[in-house]
Amino acid sequence: MEPVLISFHAPVHDLDLVAQHVVRDGLPTHLRDWQKRSGAREIVYLATCQRVLWMVWGGEAGAIDPGPGFRRYEGEEAWAHLLAMSAGLESANLGDREIPGQLKDALVQARQVGVAGDEAQTVVEDIIREGQRLRARLGLADGNVSVATVALKHLTEGLPPDASVALVGVGPMTQYLAERLPERGFRVAVANRTRSKAHDLADPLGLPIVDLAQLQHDPAGFDAIVTATAAPEPLFTLDAWQSLKRPILRILDLALPPDSEPGLEQLPWVHRIDLNAFLAQTTTARAQRAEAALKAEPYLVGAAGRLRHRAVARARKRHLVSAQERLDAAWGALEEEVKTLEDSMAGLDEAQREALKEILNRGRTLAFRALIQTQPKPNADGEAVNP
């Protein structure tokens, strides 16, 4: 059984369109609903700063019906897309290292909800492992490109080293910045919608907490805000700040959907940068992506074939085990029927009874052998064919 992919992702899709399909609140309910609608045996949903992706095993993936414009990948194309994504080739920042961890998190959540099982687990592990090999072949194995590292570079180059920065959110990106910014002399404070989680991030690093409501009302005392939460609506609004007058404030909005209203850019003291800017493809970036894709193509084809072959082999093994269990149950029932007929076979001597027992045992062996011999085998393309 192979996965079918349904995807919205930058740079193929506009980030505003991607953001419309980001689901975080109530995700367990959505996962169960998607599985019910599609009839999928297993399903995993991934949402990152530039993509949403449904991985669907069995059923009809299109029944998820996320809306017009989605990309659908299946067969070898699906495997190649997953490999390229895992290696960071599908990221606007070439070599983005965060995807493997995000894939693992998406799998864990799907398994906790009960909509993903062993096949999804195996596929994700295979994809991450092959993606790491691809990164090594392309010289990306030691790369550290991510949205968070780009944000760190932006702050380091754009602010004086003693600048005051508020980090809003407690995800991997803010965790990274909370560790790195103080090393560069920045004064850092942490805010979050759930205050206890802000303490979980800040306290081990010796960082202060700032009240989010206070920050939303007036960001006084801060030179920059870096925000990356899962809030469904903007946290920072034009209405709340339009009467304020203060020095320049940089807003690095790394959230999808955005944590800050685009209208804040109307304020003369706000310098707002969102994911669109971080993911924008310069001529150099496009050239780098094209070169990496060209180098990766032979490996992608080979690796996709291997992954596909293994998926077909797993499906064949599951089918065989299931058929063996059914055959074993049926043959066991037949033997039980024979036992109930012992009274009617009272005229048989011991040798005849042993012969009948041997026939039943021999029949079971031949039936299982025939079952195995008639199972479809994968061809060179990983597709099942008749023996």
C-alpha cells in the first residue's frame, strides 16, 4: 500500500492559500473526520511554515476535499516528493533541516489520535533515512539552513548587539532563537498565550517572562518582536497600536497564519517582515535549487524505486499473513468437523484413521504452499504482478 499525497506548499502556492489550510486547533477531530470521509486506513497531516500535506494510505484521498488548487502526488512521484521534502530540496530555504523533526511530530500526533499505524511509521522512518543519505550526497548533511537561522542572521545584522527582543511562542524556532540570541549579546524575554509554557522555555535559560497581553497593548521597551505561535487569529493588530508613537520596532512574523496584521505596516515605526520575505526566491536561490534538483534526480529515481518496492513487499506480506490466518481458521474448523464425525467412522480401523489424519495434515501443507506460490510478486518498478 502506497501513500497518496495532497499538498499545498510554497513556492508552488501562495502562502496565503497555504495558511487557509493550516489546522492546529481541534486537529484530532479533523484527523478522524478526514479518515472517515476518505475511507483511509491510515492518514498523517503535516503543517509547517510553508506547506500543508496529507499523506493518505488506502481509501480515496481526494475525498478529503481541501479545496481547489491542491497538488496530488501518487506512485513514484509521491515517493520522490517525500524524499525531496525530507532532504530540504522542496523548501524555499535550500537544505532546510527542520522537516524530519516536523514529520516525526506529525506521525506521533496521528498515532496518538489512532488514525496512523505501522505502515505510516515505517514510511516516515524510511523517508527520513533516505533523505539523510540524499543530503549527504548533495553536501547538505552539515547544512543548518532554516527559517530560524535566517531570522537569526537578520536580527544579528539589523540590530545593535544589546537590543531587546521579545520572543512570542514556544516552538522549535523560538527555542532556537532563545538559545542563540543571548550568545550574541541580545536581551531576550519570552511571551506565550499559556504563561506556564513560557516559563518552561525561559526558566532553564535564565530568561525573563513578559506578559503577552501587555505586549499586545504596547511593545514598549523592545526593539524587535519575533513571533511564531499557532494562534488562529493575529495577536498583534493595527487597532491596538495605531495611537502609539515610539522608536522603530522590527516584527519578524514566522507564523502561518500570521501572528501580526499586515496593516501594521501602515505605522511609520513598524518594520514588519513575514514568511513571504523569508521564503522569497532570489535569482541565486532559484539557481541553487535548480542545481541541487539536477544533482538529486538520479538518486531520487533510485531511492523512490527502493521505497516503492519495500512498500509493495510489506503490503504483500500483510496480505499473505491475513490469508494464512483465514486459511488456518478454515482448516481448523474442518478438522473439528471431522472429530465430530468420529462416531460415524467407528467402523474404521486404526490404520484407516491414521491415513485420514495424514490426509488432513497433508492437505493443510499443500493448501498453504499453494497460497504462497500464488501471491503476486513485485516487478522492477515495484508493482505487483501475477507469478
